[in-house]
Amino acid sequence: MGRTLRVVEYCARVYRRSWRGTLFVTFLSPVLFLGAMGFGLGGFVDRSDGLPGGVPYAAFLAPGLLAAQGMQTAAFESTYPIMGRIVWDRVYAAMLATPIGVRDIVLGQLAWIGFRLVLVTSVFFGVMVAFGLARSPIAVLGIGAATLTGLAFAAPIMAFTATQRNDQGFNAIFRFGITPLFLFSGTFFPVEQLPTLLQPIAWLTPTYHGVALARDLALGAATLPAALVHLAVLVGVTAAGLAAAFVTFRRALVV
Amino acid sequence: MPGRMSRGEPLPLVHARGLTKRFGAFTAVDAIDFDVARGEAFGFLGPNGAGKTSTMRMIGCVSPVTAGTLRVLGLDPATDGPRIRARLGVVPQQDSLDMELTVRENLVIYGRYFDLSRAEARRRADALLDFVQLLDRADSQVEPLSGGMKRRLTIARALINEPELLLLDEPTTGLDPQARHLLWDKLYRLKQEGVTLVLTTHYMDEAEQLCDRLVVMDKAKIVAEGSPRQLIERYVTREVLELRFPAGASVDLDGRLEGLAERVEQLPDRVLLYTDDGEAAVVAVHERGLRPESALVRRSTLEDVFLRLTGRTLVD
Ligand SMILES: Nc1ncnc2c1ncn2[C@@H]1O[C@H](COP(=O)(O)OP(=O)(O)OP(=O)(O)O)[C@@H](O)[C@H]1O
Ligand SMILES: [Mg+2]
């Protein structure tokens, strides 16, 4: 536990030198997306048939984007910086010459990404509230849903990163993984709009469950059984990713 | 002899029997035996790829032992890795400093890994920066430091936990002579304070200066062991005669130096004659009608031992 916290402390120390730059982007992204898609495009959507239940498009979109933000932040944080610490700067190798162990590194790094996710999604949620898009008193739990969505990506992607010797594989992750998931997992439109054949695929993705959970919470439509299913998927994927990361990190760092 | 185990003597700090490291089918360290006693400076010498770093990494408990016995500080790396590492200082062959942190932060965070309080880590960091003469660069980034400064910082970092055993893998490679002498001085002072040193090097003068005892490794095995003086006595003659011939002349030397010395070693640029009386050999060479461009008599060094044992010069 103590050693895991030292790894978190290391990450915080590095972050302290760069947080100002990232904070601005953290604010800007939700403002831009909610402004353009939520209200600009949303104006069109609401003028035609609108969404089931008469929910304004912006209110539908915002929690979806919240969860998607968790996914995207996690995907970035678990690729390039991790590769840097394994291969380029050999920071983890230096840690391993001390009492710190491989499990401490994996857990500490993931805990740090979790902390970053809470920060980023809290800012996003603040923007949602400012735009009047949090319609339920328990909407704030969406921060937890989005963070968990992020972790469900961070853990397996970290595991993948540790198998790579350079950053070429990351392009594929973003192009064929993160971008399609961002577009087709219910963030912008209900997955029921997808061709029937593709819908079951969407249900298998953590993004779908994260988006659905955050949206149900924000719109006050959450039911316990559905929420538990979403949670179970997100926690399950995170746990599996973590188990894989223990193995791949050990393979990459202990030879 | 220091470091030899016998009843009643304290356990060696490092104890290896049949120590083996394999990477897949390739054997990098092949069943080597050695002991390092407390307070000793112990060296690994060997050409590139001999298995020095692989051995050091096993001692540092960062690379699992494939076969054989290894005890470090009396403990088994396989089960007590973190406990052992808490008492080691490690200077890896390749610097692994953190480019995202300042010079001082590199030391402070390292101290935190060893569970020092923030205040204590900072106090030791400044004392060590002073020790390696980098205090004026404490708040600078690591990137712009020169190679020698980075090496000194790496050594300072290895000392943050006040280790009992310091592992140095080619500590001075790439440093200019002045920086090397500075480092030797620091290492010598640490040794005086009772820190046990285990180091690898390609520099004979470094080994002679720093090591009480050393082993020569070649092709994954230990081929000789002893103090620098013992090795010279055992493997080479007292003196060496170095002859240089005009370009092209060496081809027809074949056989003409026979019997002039105990051993003749022909290198690309010169010929070495191992003999106890160098001057007599010079005379004998001339008597045979040979006209070398230059003839130099010198005392034998570890370099000659190395050449004899591995068939290679040290820095290739
Ligand atoms: N991780 C690894 N995987 C495969 N082979 C390795 C690995 N590490 C080292 N080796 C091989 O083991 C052998 C010994 O390497 P090692 O680094 O121990 O040599 P060394 O004596 O330190 O050499 P140098 O003087 O060049 O540093 C080399 O042939 C090297 O290629
Ligand atoms: Mg080496």
C-alpha cells in the first residue's frame, strides 16, 4: 500500500509541472463540444421529431460525452506516458531498483490515472451544470460512472502498451478503437439506431455501458438492475485489464 | 585472503554458487562462483557481452536468477527482493534519470521510494548534491546536464538510502579523465566509510585503483580471480617489451622472435614480448637483426592479464 502510494506521488510530482497547460484544455473541450453539438446540432434535432420522452438533445448528449471524455482521457494517459516510462526514460526500471515492485507500479499508475479521470470528468460535469444539463439530483454520480469508464480502458490499454516496444501500435488503438467507440457507442445517438446486427457488438463495449449509466443518472432514469449490470461490466473489464497488466508489465520490466 | 569464507568469519555480503542467467536458449552467465566480503571493493572485468551486467542485475534483485544459489546480505533475492533492495545502491550501466523532474527532485522522489520522510529526503538530497558537486544545479532540469554530471547524479541517487552495498556498472564510462578521478575519489571515500563496492569496468587503471579483488569474466564464465597484484604475478611476467615495426614489416616476423620471451603476443599495431627482463630482450631483438621503429619496456599491468586471458584488448 505504502509503496503503491509512492508511485502515485511520483506521478503527481510530474503532473505538478504541467497541470496548468492541461487544465485549459480540460475546460475547453466540454465547452466546445456541448456548444457545437449539444446546442448547435441539438437545435435541429429538437425541431424535428426530437428524442423519445421529449428530452432535449443537449441533455441527452452531455452525459454521453462525459463518459466518452473518461474513455479518451484514459486512452491517452495509458499509452504515450506509459511507453515513455517503460521504454524511453526507463523510469519504472529505476523504481524497480528500490523496494518498489511491479505490482506497485501497475496499481499506483492506474490509481493516478483514476485520480486524473476524477479531475477531468469533474470539470466536465461542472460545465454541464453551468449549461443546465444535469437534470437529476444524482447526476453527479456520473463523475463516478465516467471515471469507471475510463478505468475500463486504462487498465487493458496499459497492459497492451507494456507489450509494445514503440508507439506505432497506438495509432491503431485510436483509429480503430477509440474513435469508432466514441462515434457509435450511444454517445451521439441511441445504439438502437445502429443496424440490428451491430447492436449486440455495441452492448459488449465498456463505452456503451459507461454512456448508458452516466445518461440514466443524469436524466433521472436509472434503475438499480440496469445500473448494476453497467457497473459489473465496467468493473469486470477493469479487473481483467489489471490482471493482464500485472503480467505484461512483469514481462516488459523483469528480464 | 579477504572475502574467503571459513568458519567463524562473518557471512559474505554477496554469495554466489553456480549462478546462472539464461535468456531463452542463450546463456549470459554460466554457473559462476564468487563471494564479496563486507567492506571490500570487488570488481568484474570482462570484454563486451561477457555477462557482467547480467550478473550485476541479479545481485541488484531486478533480474531473476535462472539457476544456482545467490544470497545478497544473507537473503534470497527470489523471496526477499524488496528487503534487499532497501539496503542497496545501484548505478546502472545506462542512466535512468527522470527527465521530467529537476536534479533535486530526482533525488527526493528516490528517497521517498525508500520510505524517507519528505524532510529527510530533501536534507539528504542536498547533502549528496554537495558531495557530487552538483548543488548549484539543484533546480535545473536533468536533460541539459553533461554526461559526467548525469553520471554523478546517478551515483548521488544511488546513495540516498545510505546503502551498505553499492553496485556500480561501468560507473565512469564516457567520462573525461578529470571527472573519472573525481568519481574515484568519491568512491574511495565511500569505501573508507565502510560501504561495500561491487563494480564493473573496462578500465584497468580503475580496477587497479579501486578493487581489492576482482574476477575476469569471459563468455559467461569467470576465468580468473584475485587481487590485481596476484593476477599480474600469476598470469604475466614482470615486464613487457612493446615493439613497433614499420607498416607491413610484421608479416615476415614469423618465427623470428621465438625464444626471446616467455610469450609473444602479436597485435595489429604492435608486438608484445612478455619477459622478466625487458632490457635483455631489447638487446636480443637487435642481435637477431630486427630493426623495430620503437622498443618500450614497461611493467606488466592488468591490461596484459586481460589480453592473456581473453585474447582481447579491453576497450574494443
Ligand atoms: N534481456 C536480454 N535478452 C537477451 N539477451 C540478453 C539480454 N541482456 C543481455 N543479453 C545478452 O547477454 C550477454 C551478456 O550481456 P551483458 O550485458 O551481461 O554483458 P556485459 O558483460 O555487461 O557487456 P558490456 O561490457 O558490453 O556491458 C550478451 O550477449 C547480451 O546480448
Ligand atoms: Mg554491461
